[in-house]
Amino acid sequence: MIRIFQIAVLSSLAFWLTGCNGSKQSEPIWEQVKITDLAPSPSGKQPGAQLLKTINFNVYIFEIPAENISTLDNVWPMLHTRPLRFNDYDAFGANSFLAGFGQIPMWNRVAELLRSANGIQAGTISLLLPDNRAQTIAVAGLGKEQTVFYTSNNGSMEGATLGPGQLGLRIKAEKIPGSRGVCKMSAVPVFSPPRRSSIPLLSALEKSGEFLFRPAGFSLKMSPGDFVLLGPEKYDSGQITLGSLFFSKPEGSLFFSELERKGPERKPSVRLFLLVCTGINY
């Protein structure tokens, strides 16, 4: 029964991303979904959000066992890199970051591969971003000060002494003048120190302690129904590089075997982030 739930979550994702009405619960959701059901509404708006001038995204966090990371070798060729604008293409890859662009009708094929790798959905976050505003999604905590190594714009390995605090993904959305139904989305990994004050001046001082890993950032134009999948080039348990901290989870998560009838087993895992544009309300 638990395995069936995993399959339903992954395979039905595209269906309810776009705000379609639910159907009969007596049938598996995977059987109900058709490619034509996955297109966004003509207005690109989500129900209840028409009064808010926002650009809307859903962010889904998936995990797969690290031992199954080779499954992703079949996922990336399905997606496109041409729409993506990397801050530094070489540094992006050198930091073990991979990204691909797709549209909702393509999701079923990707979901099928994630299911075959025993993937699970670890979290969901909805973002309502005003124009030119950003929000940071928490990814991994740094419990104490440590040096985080990353590849810089000049191709050299550098180290930033950070912590304690939070490593996250900062997502920003901008409307494009003269273009309806299209926005520019940018994403960049960032370290943020703990927030201890709600006083604007003190909060600004705390924010000055942030560190942006700009070489691992990217941007692209998106419309409702477009998505970007962000993931690792490899599994790295070292937890000293940007890529390993961002994508690798040596402490593991509970996974259920596709073929073996036994209880859940904790295994080291890798994270994937699915960023979906769900509405542009301007």
C-alpha cells in the first residue's frame, strides 16, 4: 500500500500542478491522467490567486537512493539545456550541478524513471513571488563553521568559511515588459546565517553575512507549465563541497524496494529539485 502511494505521488504530480479538478478516487491517479489534462489553463492563473500580482512556482524536492543515481543518466537527455542561461556554464558543471528544462507533458516519462529508482517526494513548497522579488528555499543546515569548497568563475577551486546557518536555493522572478504569460526566473545557491531579529536594521546586518554561490546560478524564461529539474552529476558523501552539501544526503532516508517485499530501509540519498511555473498573474 505504501509503495502504491509513492507511485501515485510521483505520477500524478503533473495533474495537480496545474490546478485541474480531481476525478474519481476509486481508480489509481496514474490511470486517470492523460497528456491533455496536463496543460495549464489558458489564463495561466491558479484558482484564488487572480487578485494577487504574483509569479507562482511550486518546488518539489525528490530523493532517490544514491545507489540508483545512474538512473538519472536516462533522465537528463530527455530535457533541454538550450533555454537555460548559466552564470558560468563550466563552473556550473564543475560544481556537480545539472539542470534540464521541460514542459508538463514531458513529466510522465521523467516520473516513470524516478519511480524505477525508488524515488520519494521529500517536500513541496509553493512560492507566490511579487515582481523582482526573491525567496530562499532551505536545502541543508550547517551546524557549525566549516569551509565549503566550490569552483569559481575562473575555474579555480575556492573555499568559503561559513556557518552556522542554512544552505538554500534563492529563486527570483521578474515579469518581462511587453510579454504576457512569460517571466524570467533565476536561481542561485546561497548561504544564510541564522535570522535572530525582525528589526529591519538588524535583519539587514544579518543578511550582509550571506554568501551567494553565483557560479552555480542560472536563469531562463518560463511560462505556466514549464519546469526545470535541478540535480547532481554524482553522489558525494564528503559534505565539504557545494555540490555534496546541496545534493547528497549521507545520513539517508527511508526507501521501499520496488521488487523486494520487505520493510523500509534507510539508504544514503541524493536530492533533486523540480521548479514548476504554475501561474503569472499580471
